[in-house]
Amino acid sequence: MTLAPSIFVMAFVSTLLLSGPLTAAIASDLPEPKTERDLIADLSEFVSQETGFPPLLYQPEIASTSASTLNVLLVPSQAHEGDHPLAAYMPQSHRILVERHLDLKSPYGRSYLVHELVHASQYTSGTAKRAPCRGWLEGEAYRVQARYLESKGESETARKLLFMGLLQSACGHAYHPELAGR
């Protein structure tokens, strides 16, 4: 199977707004989950509580990849000048790809998993099919990601993500719930 930029891929895009020093130093203060499976279970529970989606029946596989691979997978309309993708949910394979340099021991790195777990929940619940546009899905994922960072004391980064969510959540047309299921 080849993956082309035209595949409908929900990808989280980090912007220049979020570049710069983030609090990776806090990572040493976090209690370490026993396994990756425990981490995903904890983060999935957070997503379920924040969104109201049922818990995921199957945990997505987490795979490390290069920034160039993530760049290829992004739909061109999702990318903006200077953006650097750090994670993407692949609905076809129920996998989350994470850029290999992202520190998943930090709240910031884990927030990317939260963001992509929101997309996994959107797809497995059928919400992605009913959404008026991809931006609506991204807006929800940014909101939950920001709530996660806020819960870890990362208020400034959380505010930036809320702003990004507002920018990306606008649909290019009026929202008509009666048409969303078509």
C-alpha cells in the first residue's frame, strides 16, 4: 500500500507559534507509566472524559518515524509555510506516527499523543464521517490537547494550542447539521 498526500489523513501540525523552548525538563518529574500500553490507556481515558467518546476498544499502535515521512503524509491543504508535523493518526491502519525526536516523557510530547488519540476516537466513533469539515475535527483535537497541557501546568502552551485550534477549526462553508451525515 502506498500512502500519497491525497489520502485523507488527520495530522497534527506544529506551527512556528509552538517552536522554541518548551518544558521538556519537567519530564523527569512525571511518574513513568509501567508500559507504553499503560500510557496510551491513561491518555485514552483522558480523551474519553474530555470528549464524551466511548473509550477506544483497541489501542492504536505507536510508531516512531522521520519528519520527512510525516511531511509526505500530510495533505497539502493541511500544511502551512514553515509548519513541521510531529504526529499523525493513520485511520486505515489505526496507527499513530510520531516524529522520532518528540520527547514522549514530557507533557508537551504526550500532548501530541492526546491530540492523535482524539482523532482515533473521532474515526472509531464515526464522528469523522459526520463532521462538516476536517477543520472541525482539528479544532476538537487542539481543544483536548490544550486541556491536557493545562492539567499539567503548561498554561502558556495550552493557550497557543487553543488559538491554533480556533484558526484551524473554521470550515469554509456554513455548518448545516442536517447535511453533515450525507
